Amino acid sequence: MTLFEKSQPGCGNQLLASLDVPTVELESAFVRQSEWTLPAMAEADLSRHYTELAEKTHGVNNGFYPLGSCTMKYNPKINEALAALPGFTEIHPLQPLESVQGCLEVLYKAEQALCEITGMDAMSFQPAAGAHGEFTGLLLIKAYHQSRQDHKRTKILVPDSAHGTNPASASMAGFTIVNIPSNDEGCVDLEALRAAADEETAGLMLTNPNTVGLFDRNILEITKIVHEAGGLNYYDGANLNAIMGIVRPGEMGFDVIHLNLHKTFSTPHGGGGPGSGPVGCKDFLIPFLPNPHAVVLEEEYSWEESLHSIGRVRAFYGNFLVVVKALAYILTLGKEGIPEAAANAVLNANYMLTKLKDLYPPAYDGLCMHEFVLSLEKLKKEKGVSAMDIAKSLLDYGIHPPTMYFPLIVPEALMVEPTETESKQTLDEAVEAFRTIYATAISEPEQLHAAPQSTVIGRPDEVQAARSPIVRWRPEHQ
Amino acid sequence: MGSYISNTAQQRQAMLKTIGLTRLDELYADVPDSVRIQSGLKLKEGLGELEVSRQIRSMANKNVIYESCFRGAGAYRHYIPAAVKSIVSKEEFVTAYTPYQAEISQGILQSIFEYQTMIAELTGMDAANASVYDGATAAAEAVALCQERKKRVALISSCVHPQVIETIRTYCFGNGMEIRLIEEKEGVTDLEQLQEALGPEVACVLLQQPNFYGNLEDVAQIEPAIHAQQAKLIISCNPIALALMKAPGELKADIAVGEGQPLGLSLSFGGPYLGFMAVKEKLMRKLPGRIVGQTRDSQGRIAYVLTLQAREQHIRREKASSNICSNEAHCALTAAVYLAMMGKSGLQECAHQCHSKAAYLRKELEKIGYLPVHARPYFHEFVTSCPQDVQSVLQRLAQQGILGGLPISDNRILWCVTELISKEEMDRLITILKEGKA
């Protein structure tokens, strides 16, 4: 039941102080006339309502969450506690500089650490999420070419295995998109790349490890091809968790990068956000970064503005509290902990893959990085059991399913990313669940079409939802 | 020190053996040796929780928390009921991802559905999305949504928050739309100039209500001319003011956007904040980002799902209505809990107190020579002159734990008063200003 049905007109909470100045009414021409409503609820009922909603929500603390490409690692509590300090939460974004030195120190130190990890020379925390970072990074590339009067570079090369945000961001930045096919090994087809890279190429967007969970061993050749054609290389940091502390994107030939602090650096996803998508770049792109940028001037932190900046990509300085959490995480892991987390993420993924691959064929052979992609094409053909059926069956085991039907180049794909914070026991239990489900798929495939059985709802009718959208509560829809 | 890994060294070794390897670094066989980090990251060694806590706390302690805050300009300190923070910090809400798997995400999905309903009610519009990054990006997305092949000009009022205008400029550097600024006249948008600027090439007009100077725009006067040119009207609004003020829907706006931070989110040095966005039904399928819809499950029970996904990047790729993927869901949840805690009468009371207190301060300031610059109706912000050097006035206030209004020129201050400010605090402000004058 929604808040609107639970609402009891006349109910409410005593929250504010009584007015201690004379009452003044808004000028009548501006006063609202139209009807509107909000739920009228006592605190006690409201509290229970949300407890009920929380019970119907699966978070990382509820169980295994191997959602590929999303890096659902554990979110340490100390990070939350530190981001909730009044010394951060009570700070107005337009306070005088001398009163926000601690905030700038957070931004500056996080920038230093993330530049060391990524091999970049500067970073802006203004982008609020990964896709926002992509958009920002692409505008840096656009501004760079324009600054050189190189106006014909209007194309961005995007592998067909890329995240959907890549082409969408490139399109928002005003580029046309050239799709680069993958080779049989799931990596960039070098010949296709060579053929596509030319004097109209503004840049290449690449995730490495890529979305099939493989480290593209031709990476130096790839970035070289793009550079030789006069383009720049953009690194989509969604998969950085596999390689942080092992190899720096900046040393693989990338010029600009975004990170997902809400993936790699352990900040929670909040049911869809807030994230933080800082954009880093090499020296020659620094003048184009969003304004303002935190710097140290004469032992004080200060804001610097560049005349060549692409401008702001949002108000103020980004999702600041998320940066506080990420900095706490980086300080905790430190120089050894960062590569250790990466290596264990890769270890956990390979362990699971090894124990599953006899039943669930991987899309590509060999060692994987932090995630792997299974293809259920054969099972679908032979038993009519789809990736969706397997995913929904996992729900009955208390496991959040892997990412389904992505990347698009793998038919009936399931993309599994266990992350480093899962124990061997959790992985073993998940493997057992996968194997039991497989056995059912062979013996009683129809049973899986009906999954899940134990959740608060069964499979929802998504077609109906999109055909006649109900996107707000109304009494007649109940 | 720690890296939050559960497995012991022995377990890791056993796992490696299962894979057929002996050392962790063998997992990275595909990484070219020439680029492998050889001598470790140049970072400090990892620290225990206590030490991390000390270091971050020392940074927090270098910031100044002002006892009284008379500064708004896009970020507002309001009272946040205790229940709001408690409810939204439930681990399930904090640690879930975007609710792709509806069967185990009904809680999050329903909370967003309820949020969308409240935003639609508040703005008087038909449909809201699940949020965008902040008020500035909401405005930029709204402008982008209006572009058509022959309509590529956006008319933006100069009375819109400057950082919102800058953000729109950046987005337009991407999408190629042209921005024409409409000048300010006596604290509001110059409607005559706006009228003249309207033409068939205009895709949309963006006004802010109340505007950056705190003044109310006469939207009703200009709305017919905007729609006569088939341009869309976008109103960026303060959500708390909507409890008193004519809603965008009432003003015949096509799109309502705004910064949702006043709805239960702390100032937090500018983020995370909440961009809200609501439209009339005919634009629903052009909205960017996530939208939650109501449907039924296989047994006919009410169910909530992410819907109209054909608009989105993971389906449409370069043809998507926006690239947005992660949004500000947890901030949207916070806003919903705040709105439900306050209720309609609570929000009205809050808005009413903001306005009455602002009126009180405006009058008191006027008495000591801080004269209102504009004679327009306003909500909870207004601009005054400053009879003395602005910076020294503000410094004097800062020494007394007061964050004064925002200096917007050498002799003008933009003040803000919310329900949190008591009469006593305002009287104290006046006393300090007066003392400085003597």
C-alpha cells in the first residue's frame, strides 16, 4: 500500500517552532490556487512504512550482488560516518574560502591519490556520475580539437561491446558515432580500428578490461593507432576495479578518463545514486577542465578558474560527500590495499568462472579480469531456458542476478562480477545455486519460466507498464 | 592496512589452485609488462579505521560551521526532521543499486513512485522522473529536451541562477543549441525584450521562480506569447516555495525543474543534491532518466518497475533521450520522506514562515540603511544595498558566527531567511550591523 492510501487527513507532525515575527502573506496574484496534496502521516506510521519498503529491497548487506559492470562491493560504515560529520554536511557551498579549507583539502587529496592511481595529471570532481563524467570528458576532447582549429574531427569511435552510456554521451557532446566491431576474442578488431581511425576521428572511448571481462592485450597498439590518426583516447573507468594499483590508464595511452567512485571506490549506490564521476586528464587537457578546480596556492587551498574551460557541468563542486567517502576508503587501503583489492576481485571472478564453466559456457575462453560473461545460447536453444530464466531463478536463492543481456555482442548474456569483498563461502554457495538451477533447467525447464517463487511479487508485466504508463499514484489505479 | 577482503591467505591459495595458478600476479598475464606498475603506488600505507577517522575529522574541523546562515543562492539551510535521516540511512536503501530486478526491489521502486507522485503534485505537472543530478543539470536537460530540427534557440532569463546558466551553456556546447540571454530589468526578466526575442526558431524559454534575486516573475503575463510561438515554457522553481506560490502547472509550464536540496538534504558543500524534473503528459516519453511505473505481476498483484526504458541509453545507445544512468535516487528518497513528514500543512507552514521572516528582516535591514534594491514581490530572498564595504561587513558577521548574505556586487547583498532563523538571530544580525556603522 502506498503512502497516499495510508494518508489520514488531519494527521501530521509537530516539527517547526511557532512563528516569532508578524505574519506576512504572499502577494495574492502569486498565491497558489490549484489543488494539490501530500500524504498526511504521523511519524510512527511513516517509520513503519519505510521499514516495510526496506524489507522489500535487496542491498549489498542483504546478500550476494554479482551485478556485472556495477562493482557491488561492500560499503564500509566508517565512510558513511565520516561523510556525515557536521564539519562537512553543514557547510554552505558559497562560504568564504577561508572557511572551507577542509572541504578543499578533501578534494585536493582525493585528486592527488586518484591521479597517482590512474596516471592522470589533474581531476575534476564536478561530474555527478559516470555518464556525466563521460559527457564532461568528451567535451574536453571537443574543446581540445577546437582550440587547434581542427574542426573536422567530429567522430567518436566506440566498440560494439561498450556500455550504452558511451555512444549516448558522445551523441550529447555533438559527435557522430562510429561502431568498432569486436574480434573473435571479444577485444577490439585492430584492422577495423585502423580502417576507421582517420582525420575525422576526435577520439576513441574504451573500457579496459572491457565489458566481456577481458584485458585487451593489444591496448598499447590500440591507443597508438588512435593517436597516430590525431585522435585522443578516452578511458571509461567503470571497470577500474580489476586493475587499480596494477596498471595505470595514463600509461596505457589514455588522455582522459572518468572514474566511478560509487563502483571502484566503495561508495554506496543509494538505489541508483548519488554517484560521483570525476574526470581526470593529462597535462595538455587541464585548461579545458570544468571550472572551478581546487589547487594549493601559498599553502592555502584555493579555487582556480581557466579561461579555456568547457564551463560548469553542474552547480557547485559535484557530489562532495561521495568524495569524502572515497577518500576515507583510499586512506584505508593505501598503497598495498589498492592492488590487493584489485587482485582479489580478479581472483574471485576467476574462481567462480572455473567452477561454473563446465555447465555455463563463457562467452570467451581464458582468464577473466574482475568479471566474466556467460552465454546461455545453447541452453536457450536446447531447453528453452533463457538468461532471464536463470537470473530470475537466482532470486529464489537470495542472490541478486548478474547483469542480463549485456554486452549486446553476446547472445543470452549473463555478466557476473563478484567483487573482492565476497568470501569463498559466499562464492561456493552461489556456484551451488547456479549448478542446482542448471540441473533444473535440464530436467524441468518449465519450472524456471515461473521463477521467482519466493519474492514479494512474481515477474511484472513490463510491456503493460510501458504501453499504458502509470507513473504517479491515482486512486482509480488501485 | 585492510582492504575489506574476507578470504584468508590460505583460502586465496586454495582458490588459486582451483583455477590452476600459483601466484596472484599470474592473473594479469594479459597486461603488458612494459606498463605494469613496478615499484608500487606512491601513496601512504593503508591506515586503521581510527587513524583514517582522525585524518578526515581534522579536515572537517578546518571548515567553519556558522551558527546562523543568511545565505541561500541555490543552497538552503532548512530544518531537517530527525526521522528523515534515520529512515533514509537504512542499509537496504543505502546499498542497493538501480532497481533493475523488480522482484527484489519493490521497496526502492515504490519509494521512487511515491516521490514521482509528490513532485507531480507539488509542481502541478503530470509526470516526474526519478531524478537527475541537480537543479542545474535538470534545467540543462530540460532545454535539451525541447530542441527540434528547426527550433534550436533557447531563451534564458538573466535572472536564472548564474551557475545554472553556465551549466546550460556547457550542455549546449555539446548539443549545438544556441542560447540567447534575456536581460534583467528591475530585478526580474525584461518581459518586453523576451517578447521581442520570441520567434519560430525558439525551442524554449527558461524562467526561474523565485528568480536568483529572490523576486517573483510575472510568468502569467508572458506565457501566452511563448506558446503562441510553439516554444516550450520551462520553469525552474524552489520546491518549498511551491507550497505557497502558483505552481508551474498552474502557470501552464511545459516542464518544471528545480533543485530539490531544500527538501531534507543538508548543505554538504554543494552535493549530493537532487535535480527534479516534471512534465506535461505529452512530453512524458521525452523525459531523460529513470521513470518508475505501476503494473501488475503474473498473479495480478500491483508491482512497480522501471518503465519507458526505450528512451534510455542502455537500449537506445546514441539515440537515447539522455546519457543519464546513475541519478540521485537516495536524495529523491530523502525528499519523499521529508515531504511525507512535513505533510501539506507542514510544508505550507514552512514556506509561510520563510516568507514572513524574510519580510521581517527586509524591513529591519531597511531601517538601518540596507535598502531593498527591488520593489517586487519576493519569497525568502531579496537584495539590499550595503552602506559600507561589503567584505568588511561580512567579515564582521563571520566573526560572530554568522554567515551573511551573498555579496553579488561591490555594494549589493543577496539575503536569505528560512524557518530555521529565529527573530532573536535576526535582531542580533541587525545589532552587529548597526554597531559596525557607528
